Amino acid sequence: MENKLKNILFILLIISLQACNYADIGGMFIANESINQRFEESQRHNKDQQPVTIMVPTDSYKIAVMADVHIGSTVNFDKAIQKIKSLNFNALVLNGDICNGNKSDFERYATQVKLVDPIPYFPLVGNHELYFGGWKNYLTYLGSSTYYFSIKTNNAEDLIICLDTGSGTLGSKQLAWFKNLLKTKRSAYRNCIVFTHNNLYRIRHTSSTNPLTEELLVMTELFARYNVNMVVAGHDHHKNIVTLGNTIHITLNAMKDGFDEADFLNISCTNGALNYQFTDIK
Amino acid sequence: MGANYHFKIKTYPLQGELFFLQNVLNNYVTERNYIGSISTNAQKLNATLGLGFKTIGFTSYARKQAGINTNKSISEIFNLIYDINYSFLNPESAWKLKIGISNIDEFTVNQATNPMTFVSARYNLSDKLELVTDVCYKTAGAFNLHVNYYGFYIRPGIIWKIN
């Protein structure tokens, strides 16, 4: 009788988790769409538009980056946008988990993100956007999950690559695209920054899932071989900086409401030298 | 490279193991794993629990090619190592068949949140030689990441035990 009660309670817990807006239990067994599918749909989306080039009149620019906003609510998001606009950034990267996967979250995002105008913004997909069949909404409201853009100063041009690691893997097609992009285009650019939602190295105890080791080694090789200057990630919710070879790996604090340490990253480039600092939203 | 030691706690048989694994990718990236674990030694259901420590770095060739003079490697935080498996056949039989879930095998050490599912068939040729065929299914993503198929391998081989 006791065992039966425990089993019933366990099943009720699973159902309630599924019913809440945060946990997608089905995804623990199989994703709604594969990373290769998402990559192909992203590339079809990209075909209609040229990669964006942001023109900057001097050899100096700033990129703001935030991650793990988890809209829902947008108190921190709104504060961050106000601060970003007041500090005259040249671009904003939204590094995944911007929304929680529900259609209402994406609709809320679509309304609030307009406050960023006229600063160009570049979203990436995180794991939470894929919950509850969220990929279709992501494609509709945020666009492609794999693309690149550049920032052109009066002196040089820097390459910014946005990757989809929402499922913990680049997948075979995106990896081939990434390798080819680095091989054919990297040398034409001065600096190269890669954005990925999923952080790569496990520097602190966490329950977050990260890429498989063999894929991690492949990415480590690519970053070194093609001199990627900076890799910026989210997912872990806690700030971390580690340097491996010539690549700085930065993991961001979460921007979600209720998170005490919410801040955003300020990447600045002055005369070709990349620097970073974290800016509080308070 | 590994070494193990069989012991008992009261009458319960256990096996302690120290294991070192180095992988080199394309003569560029080196991964080193240092693992200590304890396994049960029961007839049917067995479990291994341990801690692993991983460093990722660059070979001297890579450092020369990429101009890397500092920050040649990083170390990840201690990683939980586990293996839970069930053996189907009679333990006295020369044949062994088991199914299990683990984040480690002889050539791979994954983070704790990346388990692999495996089926392992083994045949004892002698006290020192064992024929092995392992089939392993890997997924990317687990727990808070949607699961994607990643790959599988079929690995035949021979294990030579040095006693």
C-alpha cells in the first residue's frame, strides 16, 4: 500500500512538472526537432538576407551581451536595455534562454525587445527556447539560430559567429558549416568572437548539461587553430572566466528576474584590442 | 591505463580502481583523465561510483602552430563517475552479457550529465584473455537539454589482463 502511494505521488509529480511552464519532461527522451533540422531551417532563413555588417566610424566599438533572461517577466531585461541604450552600444547579443519556450514568452519578448531600437540585436537559441515545441516560435519571432555578422571599423573588420548549442551539440551540419566558415573566412577578419548558449568547460559544480567530451575537444582545436579570440556562453547562470590558449572563455551571469547577480557583459574593442567588463543593471 | 584491487568490507566483495586515460586529437588537443572508483562485484546488478579529474590542453606541436605560450591547459572540476549494469548470464559461464548506463568507458570519460547506454558481450578465452564486443549508444543533451541522437559505436577487441 505504501509503495503504491509512493508510485502515485511520483507520477503526480512528473505530471505537475510537465504542467508547469518550466520543465519539459518529454525532451529528456527525445527532442521535438533535431539540431540538424534546426540548422537547415536556419540556413533557409539566412538565404533571404545577407550577413549583417555593422559600420562603425572609428576603430572602436562596444557589444553588450546578456544571457538567460527567461522571459516570463522582464523586469531585469527592461532595466538592462535602458542601461545599454544609455551607454551607446553598437550591438546587443542575446545569448540564449531569452524565453522559456511558451508562445506567450516569445510574444512578450517581441514587444519588449523593440525598446532596444535602434541598436541592432542578435539572438541565439538556448535550451529553454526549445521546450514545449518552442523552436517554431523561435524561428518566427527571433529568426535563425546559426549565422554570423561583422563589425567594420575604419581600420578593420571583426567576425562574430552565433552558434546553436541549445541541444548540447553543434550537430554534424552546423559543425561542418562552422569549420568551413573558419577555414575560408577567418583570415579576412581581425578579431573573431563566438557566441554559444551552452558553456563548454565544467569549471564549477553544476547540474547543467554540457557538450560531450569528444565534441568539446574538436571545438577546442578549432578555437586554437583559427585563433578565436573570445567565446561567450550562458546556460550556467553564474559568471566564470577561463583562458585556454589564446581564447578567453566567458560564461555570463543570468539576467532573469529574481537573480541577485544579474549583469551583462560589455565587450569593447579599441584599436583592435578586445576587452571585457561586467556591468550591473542596478 | 588502470590498476585494480579486490577487497571486502565484511563479506561484501568490492573492487577499487585507479584509472588514467589520455586522448590526443589530431596532434593538437590533449585530454587527460585521472579517476579513482569503487565497484561492487555482485553476480547480477553492479555499480561503480568514483571521482574523475580532467585536464584539457594543447600538444607542443599545437602550441608552436598557434603561438600559445601561456594558458596551455585548463582543469575541470571533479566529475562524478558512475556505471550501473546488469549481467544476464550465469557468472560461472565463460560468456558474459551485460547492459548498463555509464558516463565512462575504456576510451571516453564524459561529464556526469552525459550518460551512455551500452550492451557488452564478453567471452573468457583464458584467465588472462577476454574477447569483447561493446555496443554503445550516445545522446547529446540530457536532463535540462533536449536529447538528440549523437552516435553509436560497435567495438570488438581483446582484453589482456596483466596479473
